[in-house]
Amino acid sequence: MCGEWKIFTGWFALQPSCQQCGFVFERREGQFIGGIGVNTMVSFTAIVATMGLCFLLTAPEFSLPWILGPTLAVGIIMPAAFFPVSKTLWAAIDLIMIPLEPDEAPLRQRPLPKRSE
């Protein structure tokens, strides 16, 4: 919301609200299901791309260990590595779809523009 970088307390733990502007990251219950969806799509794309690349690199013999090894590694590492990015990306997408109400960032310094409905 305000550009504060320190929104995570750990790799998988998002603070409940921004320390600088007071923006509550989970604006309604279940909001971050979309973030899980984004993470799933990106991870699945990386897995399919890795598998396809491994098939191309091992053709025409198609060595199963050389295909499964990197594919499994990407399948395990990618969802965990992309987790914080997917949460913050989904929070931004949610802000675009549902703009901020005046009381949702109580510590914000400048006033929000009026919302026309």
C-alpha cells in the first residue's frame, strides 16, 4: 500500500498489518486464496517448462532420472520460493480490483481521493 518493504516476519509469515500505514493485508476472510492460485499457476508453468526442457535435452534416449530429477526439484522448490511474491502480488491485484476505503489504512499520511460510485 505505502511501499513499506518489511511486511513479512518470516519467509511464510505476513504481518497482520503494515507498520507504516496500518493497512490490514487480509481485508476479508479467505482473501489470500487468490495468492495460492497465483502460486499454483506459476509453479505449474515452471514444472511444465522444466519437464519440456529436460525432454528436449535428453532426446532421443529420454533418460527418466534426468527428466524427473530436475522436474521434482522445481516442483518442490518453486512453490516455497515464490510464496512471498504471490502473497504480495495478490494483495496488489486485490487493491486494483477493490480500491482502498478511507479507514483501511489509518496511519496513512496523505488523504485518499474521493471514490465515485
